Amino acid sequence: DLDVAKEECHQVDYRLSGHMNSAIGFENDKGGWEFRSPTTKICTCKAISTRRKKDGNTTVCVFEGFFDYLSFLTMMKAECRNRYDYVVLNSVGMANKAIPIFRQYKSVRCYLDNDTAGRNVSKIYQEQLGAIDCSEHFKDYNDVNEYLCKGLNPTTSEQDV
């Protein structure tokens, strides 16, 4: 959804090896950036990205990467998007650093990749936080983004997530 992308991302122009490049930029909590383009995957500073949508939210949804997060928002009806807060790990290596963030929520919903790393992190979150593994919604695909790209999900309601 172009409106989601405009709200959440920025076009970033940068010079690398003497050449000008452009990428989609997604800011993290330390002011660093995740850059993505067809040829580039760069992180300027490893950190988690949190998106608090509204004071008082009791549920947080967690994703490995920002394309999964953007895809999730794209699948949701616009009026439902602010009912949850969101955490993008930007790497499963950041999983333990997110645990203190999750402790302030009543419910943690994991939309992590359907691979060994994603399942392991989801299991840790289930054991330590009582998190809900929501990967069943896209079980035949690697992640939320792949699920959306296959065109299999109409706009999702709050009850579906």
C-alpha cells in the first residue's frame, strides 16, 4: 500500500563506492536505517524499530523485517492499523533485546518467518512471555511479505490477526 509506505519509509539517496544509489529507508530506534533496493541490503546501525500507534495499546505484533511489517499493514483495514503497537527486530539476533519492550504488553503476537530462526525466536517468546505464534496464518510461505505478494489475502479485519 503506497500510503503505508509513505507513512513508514523514506527514499534515501546515498553514495557507495563513488556511485549514487537510492533505496527505501526504514528508521530504527537508534536513528539508524535499514536500506533496501533491488541490489542493496544495508543497515547503518543495528537496532530494533518500534512503532507505538496509540497510547494504551495492550497488544504488540512482532516481525523480523520491515517488509513483513509493511505487508501486514497493507493487509489490514486502515481503521484497524492503530489498534496495535509494532516491533520490527530487523534481525533475529536482536530477539533478546526486545523482551523488555514486550513485558509492558498483555499480548505479544509473533509474525516471524517460517524458518528455523523464526520458529526458535517464537518459541522463546512463547515460553518467556506467553506470546502467540501467528505464523499459522502464512504457514505455506516463508514470511508475511511472501504471503501478501502471492495475492492470497484480501484486506484483513481486526478479528483475523
